[in-house]
Amino acid sequence: MAESTPTHSDMTEKEFLANYDITQYAKPSLTSDIVLLSLLRDKPDADIKNIDVHALQILLIKRASHPFKNEWALPGGFCRPSETVYETAKRELFEETNIKQAYLKLDGVYSNQNRDPRGWIISNAWLGLIDRFQCDLRADTDAWEAEWFTIESIKSAITLVTTQVTEYNHQITLRSEITDVTLTAVITETITCVGTTYESTYQTLHSDLAFDHGEIILQTLLNFKDEIKEDIRPLFNLLPVEFTLGELQTSYELLLGEKSQNFRRKIAPYVTETNKFAEIRGYRPTKLFKRNNIMFKYRRNECQN
């Protein structure tokens, strides 16, 4: 009488793992891509009345190889077998900017099988926030280019409204600080409501960026704007350790695209006055502040392992 093959329920875990064939399932490659933001602002020693904040910027790289050779893309790379996706993001950030520690938050996972012509490659998209004056962009090869692009505009218009569906048309425009190259992406967002559940889907109609990076940038920026409205603390990662309240308020209003009422009262719990001043030649020194670490102490760690 032939012995019956044991079922999973009859096996020990050791026996199950010894007979398990992981190759029966398709295995995607993993990348970490970084939407790295910084502020275009005046240096503290500028001979002007105010230390002004001019724009929000994003770091892009020009791809040196196929696919999308010579097109602009987000900095990032493939996850190594010994790494978590967070460790990949930290490594890529350091390689591109020489910054070891920075605000990194996992903002989205992009897994459409058609997003990369090389095959099934899943992108873990990270929001990164830095003070660009602390950044040293890599420039170790003629085939590698990196530039800060100013986020000139994000225009959104409602194109359809029904009882269950709202459709938006988003257009984002980026302009290089150095070469004056302009990149645009046009993306539709469809929000479907079923009961109390909302689901958003996106479709790229046009993009001057590689892969689906136009969509990744748009979604990350929209998410960041919503987050800042609820919790201002991430904004501090775009500023130096010490800053003027004018810098902080201008940065906040720049991100939200609107004036803030009673800003000084709103921000008071999050800042601490220092005994230092911003020395601006020819003008009265401006008081410097720093973040109140007590208000940041219990913030959840943004690291995603």
C-alpha cells in the first residue's frame, strides 16, 4: 500500500520549509526612489533686508543609460539582498548628496507591472527633506548629472463630478535652476467613493520624466501638502538648525500656497528663542530660533524597516 503524501497540516514547519519552492512565484525587483525636497533660499550672509525663501525644489538626475537614457528621473536604485528598502534609500541619499542622516518617510509603493520596460520592478517612493546648504551633490563622473529643479507650479482642476466619482486634472511644472530646462507632467486623478471608502487611481497623460516618476512626484507633493496642514513638524527638516521666524513662515506659506493667519501663535509651541541673531549686513539683526525638542521628542520614527 503506497504511503500518502503528507499535507501541509500534517507537516512540521521545518518539513514545510524544507519542501517549499519559492521559485513557483514570480519575484519582482525592488527599488527605493527618493522625492528629495529642499528650499531655494538666500544665504544668511546675503546683503539683503530679509533672508528670503523663494521656492520649493526637487533633486533630479539625468539617466546615463537605458532605459530612458538622457531623461530626468528621481534619484534612487535597486535594493541589495542584504538591505531593507529603508537602508537602500539611506545609501542612495548618501551617494547622491553626501548626507548620512535626513528625514526619510515611505510615501508610496508603485507596483504596476508596466511601469518599467525592463520588467516587474516595484518602486518604494520616499519623501526626503534636507537643507540644501548641507548638501554636497555627487559629481564623480562625466556621465552623471544632478540638478535642483524648482517646482514652479502644481495646477489642479476638477474635470468631472458625479455622486460617486470626482476627477481631477493635475499639471506639474519643474524648471532647472542651472540649465533652464522645463519639465511637465499631466496626470488625471480619479477618486471613487463607495460608502465611506475612497479610492484614488492615477493615469499619466503626458510626462517629460522617466518611468512613472511624474506621477510619483505629484502624489508625494500632494501628500506632503496635506501632512503639513495637519502637522507642521516635518517642515523644520527643510531649514537649518537655527532660523528666523520669517523664514519659517514663508516656507510654510510657500508649501501651502496661501497666507497663514496667526502664524506666530500657531508656531509658538514648536520653537525656542536663542540668544543669537542673523547678521544681515546694513540692517538690524533678526532674532534666531530653533525647534523646541520637547515637541518633537515623541514624534514617531520615520524610518521604515
